[in-house]
Amino acid sequence: MSVPPNVHGPLPWPQWAYVPGEAAGLDADYETLALAKALVPPVFRGYVPARHPALRYGLALNDRGYFWEAQEVLEAVWAAAPQGGRERILLRACIHTANANLRLRMQKAHSAARMFGEALGELRALSSRKVAAAGDGFVESFPVPALTALLQAKLGRAELTKADWIALSAIVRSQ
């Protein structure tokens, strides 16, 4: 994909947060999401750069409550990540987390807990994978232990509520 000619500077936020089954027939703001997806190359070589704008935008979408939109952008990054790479595993964990956040918003606590559990499973799989040489990749810069601990704490709760959503970029900034 190529970057559309109208993308200059920071990407705009979607006009609304799409929640399936809500919004009186409003569909997702696909036009805004297309701007971010257009930044994703067909394939990342070797690793996904931690500072890639589509990756950062996807994480920020989650943190601003655009959970469905975050999934969409992060899935585009995941699709371009190297096959069998550690970034794909971490991206799946982030996608599951955004999906769980969406489920919490939809008041589907059991489904959210299942998705948090799947995210935790991905992080455990990631920790068992051989670590590559340090670089500026997403995996090397993301505090996996902090997200693992946060997911374990959420899953240890008797019941999850809307307030239990997880901000992904905040974890990165707090390290």
C-alpha cells in the first residue's frame, strides 16, 4: 500500500468509537482507519519497528477507547509482521487485549476474561521463544512482564467491569 497523498502529520482520530450492536446503525469510521492501514508495508523485514506510526496509532486508539478500531489497525500490522516472529505473538496479545476491552465496554465480562486469558497465553508463549539480538523492534521495547502482571491481576478479580480495561501505551510509558 502507499500512503495517501492527504496524510500529513499526525493521523486523525476516528469520528466515533464503533461498538458492534450499538450506535443506532452507525458503521465504523473506515475512512480514518484506512489512513493508518495505508502506512503499513506489505511485509516488515526482520521485525516491526517500535516507532512505526501505524503501530503507535493502534496502541493509542486502544488507550483512547477506540477498541474496535485498535484491533483493526493492529491486525494490519500483525499481518505484515514477519511470519513466525516474536512481534506477531506480542501483536496477537495486544489485539486480544483490545478485543477484551471492547467486550468490557459491551458488558460481556466473561468474554472479556476469556480474551484477557488468551492475551496472557500469547505472552507466555512469547516468553518461551528465543530472544533475538536487541534492537528497536516492538518486542524489545514493550514491557511484556508489566502487561503479563496486569493481565494476571485482572484475571484474578472475582468479576470484571467496564473500568477494568487495559491501556497498552500507558504500560510502555510507565517503564
